[in-house]
Amino acid sequence: MKEAIKSKSICGRPVHSFFSGRDKYLRLQKHCISDITPPISENESIFVFVTGGSGAITINGVSFPLKRGSFIWLQSYHTFTIRAGSVQPLLLSVCVYDYPLSSFLTFHEPEPGTVDAIIDAPPVISLDGARLDKIEALFHEFEEEDSCFDPGSALIKVAVLGQFANFFIHHSIKQHRPETNCERPLGWKAVLYISAHFAEDLTSQSVAAHFGSAAAVLNRELRLISGYSFSQFLNRVRVNIASVALLYDGMSLSYVAAHSGFTSEVAFYRIFKKYMGTTPIEYRNQLLNDGSGVYRGMIMSTTLMEVLNHTYSSFSEPVDIKEASKRLYISESVIRDLVYETFRSHYKDLAVLTRIRHAEALLLTTDLPIVDIAVNVGFNCSRSFTRTFKKIYEMAPSEYREAHRGGEK
């Protein structure tokens, strides 16, 4: 009989807000890990990119090696520790959401196989060659915008996060092999099953039976890898789902409660306050009223997210609100009103700003001639590009490159 694969214990109750926090919203973090982190379990979705050193990350009781080029997508259902190797510390670049934007990016009208890939595939992929260059460039672009916190910079950052998600999904699907899931420990499989079926009437007995195990064994495994019992873990998953749904327009509290798997609004209020320290209404009001509403409102609306991601991914194509409307199945008037209400700007202006932001990165990081940069970012000629660039930066592209690169060619 084949011996069951054992989970690695996290050795203690997990801590929260190690990488997350309101002051870290849309900010690039850089960490140097020289030993081992405490067990961590965040309420947010996090991208981690290893820029140097080596080590390992243990996620839900399973260890994955880390080296330069490792790209990790951690979700709210992951409990993890990061350990540096004995020779060099681990150097990490980290992007975190203020709440799981990935729930929209991942599961909004997913392609066939996407959900299975995200649920079953390893949360760590190793990059090299062109794939490594692409992710490094995106992190560099995110960092370039880090000194600003205006609507244009926020637009670029949110779009970069969308690119991270799309990239990871694409390569997870490529690497996804359903048969590998049966090789994982019971705790790993149970956590993912609970996270995928949170809205159902789950019990420790029913989930254990699904995997041919006993409820006592399942509870022991969950405590070993997450620090929570079955009921505690299920409630935490449901609260995280609810915290996301609360921030989308048009979702009533009764709908959020039912959508998240709670049997009643009373149970929803009680459990949400226990885990979040505040009621659902207070939580919603705090996030909407804390800080500048333009950035949070931008992420709240799924329709606006679709428009922004389309603008980012199609920045080099002709700017045309009619084409955007056709591709997204959203009326032109809705796009026009959403963009103006959020940014006090027109759709065309946002698209042009996206082009200029890309041009800025090319000016600072490459030696491409101005005419080539103009074409790469979607302008018909260098003259119109230079005119637009000067309008925004009050200097020509060549002057901008000279000023910000210290005269380097």
C-alpha cells in the first residue's frame, strides 16, 4: 500500500498583515529574508517575485524551492512560511492588493480550465528567458509608478497587476496536470476543495469522506498546516469571500451572505465581526471612506476594471471607444460616463496617457530611437508622439531621456 504523503507543520498559529496593510496598497515592497518568516496567512492576494538568493516556501504543508526568477501567487486560503538558504538571503519584490482583486481577474468569465488550473496547479512557477524578462519589466514598470499616487499611476499599477494575473493563469494552465493533485497531502487537497466549494453545505465529515478519510484526521491535518480547525478555516474562507463581494457595486448584504455560504444574515454578521473585528457595513464604509475614493472606486467596479484592462492591453492599437464597446459588450455611454466620473477625463485621454507611460519606460530603459518608440506605443508618427509627450511633460522625449538618464545615451 502506498504511504500517504505527509504535510509539513507550520509550527504555530499564523500571523496576519506581514505583507499586507492599508499603507501598502498599490505599493511595491522589497524584502530581504535571511532566516525564516513566521507562519503567515493574509486576507489578500499577493504576488511575490524572487530577485536574488535561494531558499524555499512552504504553502499549505507543501514545500517549493525558490531561486531568482521564482514567481509566486499567494491567495487568502494559503498559509505559508518563507525560508532563506544558508548561503545568501532571499530578495523579494512583493505586490499586494488591499483586497483580493484577483477574484475578479481570475474568475470573471474564465476560460475553460482556468479555475481548475488555479485551484490545482502549484502556486510557484520558475521563469527564465523571455518569460523572466517580461515579469522583470512589469515589476520595473510598477516600481517606476511607485513615486506617484495619481489616477494615471494607479491605472498603470492596477493594469500591471492584471497582467501578472493573466500571465500566471496562462502558465498555470500550461503546467497544470490533474493527476498531480492526487500526489498532494490530504491537508493541501482539503484546503483547495473547501476554497472552491465554500458556498455549499460543507461539514468535516463530508469533506473527509470525499477524500476517503475520517473527520478527525482531516481536522488534525488542517490544524497542522493552517492553525485552524475545519469550521474555523471554512468560516475564514467565507469571510474573505464576503469582504471582496462587499466592495462591488449593487450587492446587497443578504446577497453577500448567501453568496459567501452563510446560512443567514445573523450568522454572517456574527462570524464576520469575529474574524474582521468590525461589522460588514462598518468594513465597507471604512474602506470606501479611508483615503482617496478614486482609487478604491476604480477597483470596485467590475465594468470599469474591464475597460481599464482593455485599455492597457490594447494601448498600441488605434484609440477607439467604439472598438472598446464592441469588444467588451459595454455601451459607449457607459464607458464614457464611468471614465469621466472616476478620472474627470475622456476615454481617449486615458488611452493616450497609457501610451505615454509606456513610452516613458522605453525612454529610460532602452536606447531605441524616438521614432521606434513612437511606433511601439501606438503613435502613427514621431511628430504626433513628440507633440503629445511635450503637452504632458513640458519637454520633448529626447530632452526627457537626457534629463533623467544623466546624459547617458
